[in-house]
Amino acid sequence: MYKYDSYDQAMVDARVEEFRDQTRRRLDGTLSEEKFRPLRLQNGLYLQLHAYMLRVAVPYGTLNSAQMHVLADIADKYDRGYGHFTTRQNIQYNWIKLEDTPDILADLAKVEMHAIQTSGNCIRNISSDQFAGATADELIDPRPYAELLRQWSSFHPEFLTLPRKFKIAVIASQTDRAAMKLHDIGIRIVKNAEGEIGAAFYVGGGMGRTPMIAPLIREFVPLDQLITYSEACLRVYNRYGRRDNKYKARIKILVHELGADEYKRQVEEEFAHLLTLNIEPPIAELERIKAHFADPAFEAGASDALDLSDPDFALWVERNTLPHKQAGYTIANISLKPVGGIPGDASAGQIHLMAELAKTYSFDELRVTHAQNIVLPHVRKADLYTLWQKLDAAGLGTANLDTIEDIIACPGLDYCSLANARSIPVAQKIAQRFADNGQTGTLGELKLKISGCINACGHHHAGHIGILGVDKKGTENYQLLLGGSEGDDTSLGKITGPGFDEDGIVDAVEKATKVYLAQKQEGERFLDTYRRIGMDPFKEAIYA
């Protein structure tokens, strides 16, 4: 994984001291909240319903054990003993005191972490495939390019005050595990007909109140022009993006209103101009970055054998592990979705444990997923049973990856000042319902996502089943959506009809799954059955 050089460290240390002074002036009253607000947001500090929330950047989701230990320490010392892992592969703390924030940032800086550009109208944390560098289905490891984009976008003077926030994802597999087409810019590393490796650019995706799937803007950009083309895309947006209406300020609106062809024409024009300026980082810098992402020292000839005589372990292996590119190793997924738990939450003790397990069993490396879980990317199969036993003893051994219990949910009205409805209790009730009725395994892959407002932090548009919380005359109400997907077959869910109260939405979800079980054909997922039979059979059952 990437290690800071002297420039990275100096940059982060300087920001900590700058913010320490700004915080001091806010606390003594010489800096008003109006003037302080943009400064704290630039450092990932939000004012939520009950307290400040601090969002910490985890570039492309990659962490080492020392960093995880510090995240646990922050949860213990400055929060209420837990952290919340997010759909942007970051971590949030929901009960932060303003006066403590500079010390938290200083603690983060000691382990090469920060909260810079996790908020504000700028380029946010660069996300990627949580299995990068471990899965056999990728063309190359995309993380060096995500890191290059991180360095380019950090404090970029032209893009610190964009019309609206901006999100980029980079993948290198035909399997999209990062919701790439639902980003402002989605980059897929590809190989062309000549065998050259480059990047396909999808621009103008996003969720929120106007969800859109990004169109393909350019099929192939040489990798030694990746930054230049990214800059061209941003320049056109920065020049023409709406600043008079925040609801129409995202790049998806610009691409939609201009049309993909006209947006592409302007980007190509800007790209040609930028190529004359030679703004691309030198190849030597990319090679320096790549060296940090070399494969770990895998054991040659490691055994592929697994003793699956323990049925609970066998189920966890079936659901929570994936094939590794190296024989004798596996990718182990740690679910942060125990039945009755809060999706994405982990206690300080659990975070410490995951750090130790990564150090012992996964070459000192962890990943945060956009589905709010944790990955140990390089685990010897010989160590897997011992690893699972330790996870299970700590409440981290739940076998539910990509099932109806593996719910993405935003913090909702329990914490967020923008929310219209609570997300967490709905997620808990749904998980409990299906754990109790024993249908989780029968349903197979079924991705359920919940947002507490139209901003869609819970990705409800992209759920096979999506739930959107709304305010209906002062009462929490929940709309049900069906047919969304964030993967290669990206699609946007459609609202079934009138909304439900909290208990009613749980019943509605169960009714939808019963239609699937009655109608599915061999090998069909919930999503496949929905696409084949359409909305009507589901609506008839749900509203009967």
C-alpha cells in the first residue's frame, strides 16, 4: 500500500496546524460560524443533529493495522466507542467535540491519514475495487492510478470550489464492485484491440434527487494521459456547471442538458489543448507509486485444502470468501451487518481486533468496501478457520455477504440533519425478519439499500430492493423501489407505488421476496426475475 513521502506528510501536518488555529479562533469567538463553516467542511467536519461528525478519508479503501488501531483509539477517546464505515470507503465519527478535532487530525497525521476533501465542493475520496490486487479477474491493479488521481486532486487550486461535490471511481475488472457508472467520473481500465492498456471514461453518473447512469464519453484514453483527460473533464464542468442552483449543480445535469455528444466534443477540445501544456505527471512518479503496490510475499505452494466439517464455518466460507489470484489464498470479507446491528458500525474493540487479524493473517492490509464491510484481501486458506473463529467470537463472523441481511443504510434521521426518516431501525427490522423466517439463504443474492432522504447516501436507487425515507405531512414514510443495480448491469430502481410506515415497509419487502420465490426460474437472482416478469406481479402482491 502507498506510503507518504516527505511532501505528503508536510502537507497533512501543515493542514492540522492551520485548522488548529482556525478552531481556536472559532472557540474564542473571533471567527464566526458563517466564516468557520467552509473551513471545517474542508476538513471533513459536519455539524449534525446532535454533535459534530468527522469524516476521515480512506483513499481507495486501503488501510494497514497501525491506521486501524488509531481509528479504534479515536473511537474510544473522542467518540462513544465506535466508528461508522461508509459507502465512500471512509469512516465517520458521529459524536465529536469541536475542541477535540485538531487533536484527532494530529493523531491521524501520525499514521498517514487525514480528513481533507471529505466534504465541500471539491473532488472527494477516490474510490476503487475493494478486491484490487487480490482478485484474478482484474486487468491490472487499479490502485496506483487511484493514488495518482488522489495526488493530482489534493489541493488542486482550480477544483477546490467546484459547482458541487465530485466523486471518482477507478476499477480494472469487468465486474464492477465500486458502482463506477454512478459516479461523476467512472474510470474502467481496459485493453484495446491492439493489446494496449488504457482507460474508458464514463462521465455524468450519480444518485440523489436526479439519479443518472453515466454515459461512456471515451472508450480509450492511454494511461499516460489519464490525468490530462480527467482534468479536461473537470475543466468543462467547472466552466459551465450551475452555481445558481445546488440541485442542478452536479456534472450529471450538465452532461444531460448539453447532451453526451456535445459534452464529449468540448472535453476533446480541452484535452487537445491540455496535451500541449504537458501537465501529466512524469512516468517516474507513476513507477514510484506502483512500487508501493507490489504483491506481498505469498507462500509458494500454499495448500488449497479446507476442512469444512464445521457447518457454520462452511456457510461463512461459502458466503463471505472469494477466489484469490494466488493459489492457497482467499479473499475474506468481514460483515459489519450482524442481525440487529447498525450497518457499517464497528466498536473500538472490533476495530482493534480487525487490525490485529490483518497484521497476523493478511500481510498487514485491510480494505473498506462501498457496501460498508471490511475485507482482509490476502488470507492463507490454512489460516482461515482460526481467523473465522476469532471473528465469530467478536461478533464479526456473520455469514451474510450480498444477502438481504447485508443492507446498506445511511445514518438517517437518528444522526443526519438532512434526513427525513430513520434508516437504521428499518434495516434492523428487515434483517431480523429474514433471520427469523429462515429465508436469507433461499433468496440468495439480494442487495437491499436504504436512504433516509432523497440525497441517496444509502444508494437506494441502486438496490435490487431500495427504500427511500420521506416526510409525509410530518410523518416518516417509506417508498419501495425495485430493480436497481450498481454493477455491470447498472440500472435505477422504480417506485412501486404509495409508501408505507416503518412496519409496513418491512412487510412490503417480505411480500416482494415471496413473489420472487414463487416466480423465479433456475439460476435467477431476485433482480433477474424482476427484469423478466416486470413490476406488475410485485405491485399486485404488495398492495393486495
